Amino acid sequence: MNYQIINPQGFPNWNEQLRQTPGATVFHTAEWSQVLAETYGFKHCHIVSPGKTGFDLLIPLMEVGGRFTGRRAIGLPFSDYSFPLIDQHIDSHQIFQILSGLSEEHGWESIELRGEKDFCLEQQPKIYYYRHVLDLQPTEELFRGFRRNYRRKIRGGIRKGIDTVSGSTRELLRTYYQLHCETRKRQGIPPQPFRFFANLHRRILDRGKGTIIVAQINNKPIAGGVFLHFNKKVIYKYNASNPIAYKTNANYVLMWRALQWCVEQNFQEFCMGRTFAMHNGLRQFKNGWGCREDLLHYYCYKTRQQHFISGNQASYGKSYRLFRQLPLPMLKFAGNLLYRFAA
């Protein structure tokens, strides 16, 4: 099988080819991998075999790490799911031969693939997550599909004065980022560096491929979300809120406004992102909107051992007491240092 190792930025009409490839998402686009490369210095190593329409084979990969931490290939870093897109006539053994050869050539210690549950039927995943997807319908039908208490909380939040603003301006991005940093501090996790969101804004949001929605009360921002879309599919990529949001049901109003926007834009699918397998509370919250629940399997192939490693369910992130106690400027500094190694 003929294939190329490429940087999507140098491939003519990359996104147009993607639109004709079943299963493609925003994480397969040239813009998304460009954001990762510009922010963290990751190297593009996408494996492609173009077909008559779309790609017969697309395995999105980026090289992370280096001399001191070891080189790894991940498809893709900081992406909820970036399935290998493989035409049905291609044998899976061919794929593993290609990956094994490339790992030896580039000195990769491992290759991580983030796919659907059926991608490697013979292999056990390293970890797994859940994905919650809502097939979009007219808003009246969507609303009827929510749990009864969700509908009550939406109405109650609106009565309390929750309203929303949306757009893709730099000012709104900074408003969201402040909420994002406050949320990460409560969780005990460093926030992504602002340059990541600045690149996301420049490459995706400002080009009409996403939006920011912020919920507010009395003009005070209390919750926000970042939504990305490609080929009629939307993902709720980032969410943040402060304690007032929980008391006012702002997150319910925010979700409802986001779904209304998606219907207005004629999108077909709304994904609420990945959920840690052990985070039952978040799973229940997402299921209450009428979503279907799919499994996401992350596979890790160890080059030297020449086999896939398996593990247990992914627990809901580790919350570090130290990070919670750090002043916000120091927490941001930690994020600037650590994220390129935490892909």
C-alpha cells in the first residue's frame, strides 16, 4: 500500500478531502494540528493514503517528547478522539506493519491511538472513556427529550436572570479563559497556557469554525464553553464555571443555548466530549440530555516489547492539593511548563 508521512499544512485541499472521508472530525483538520504544533512544538507525522474521494487511510499522529523524556507518537495530543480513518478494504495487519516500521525509524518508544471501541478488536485498550453524542433535531423535540428536572432547571435559570453572550472575539476569549483558570484551580489542575487558546482563536474560532458562549447574571460571567465544529459535527471542547453557576443553574441554560445555536446553524451532531470511565456523576449529567453513550478506547503500542499494553479504567483525574494552594499566577506558570509533556 502506498502512503505518505505528511504535515497537513502542506497537503493541498486537506479539509476538502476530509469532508469526503467518513468519520472525520474537527480533530482531523489541518487547523487543529496546527494549533498543537504552534503551541507545544509537536511534530506532524500524519500517515495518509489518498483515495479517489477522501482518504483511504488517515492516521493522525504527532511526535511528542524528546531526548530526555523519550519520543512518542500520539494520535492526537489533547484530542478527545481522533480515530484512525481506514477504508474497509485495508487490512489491519498492514496498518500495524506501517506503525511498527515508523516507530523504529523515528525512535518512538510508543504509539498511542485514540479510537472507537471496534478499532482493534484483538487488542485490549490501555484505558477507555465514554463519549456522549446527541443527534440534533428541532429545538422543541430536543427540549422534550431532556430529563424533566433539566427542563425545570433551564426555566428556573432563565427566571433568575441568566442570559448568554456568544461570539468569537478576543475579548470573549479572555472572559472565558479567566473562568477556565478559576475552574482548574478548584480542580487542582494547572490551566492550559493562554497561548494555546490564542492559537485556537486565530486558527479556528476567528475563522468561523467554532464559538464561545458565556452565561452571565447581572453582567457578571459565571460559566462558559468553547465549541468547535467541522462537517456538521460540533464538540463541546471546554467548559468552565464558578460556584455561582451551580446555585443559579447557569450550566443548564448555557447547554440549552448552545444546542439552540447548533440547530440554527443546521449542524447534525453535538458531542459533549469524553468522560472518565469512573466519573459517574458527569456521565449521568450528560445522559440526561438524551445522548447516546459510546466507548472510546485508547491503545498504546510499546515498540521495544512489540505489543499493546492494557490497563484499568481511567479514573477521574488526579486532583493535586499543591496546585489548589498555589496562587493563580503560579498555577498558570506551571501550566506553561508542564503541558507540552502531558500530551
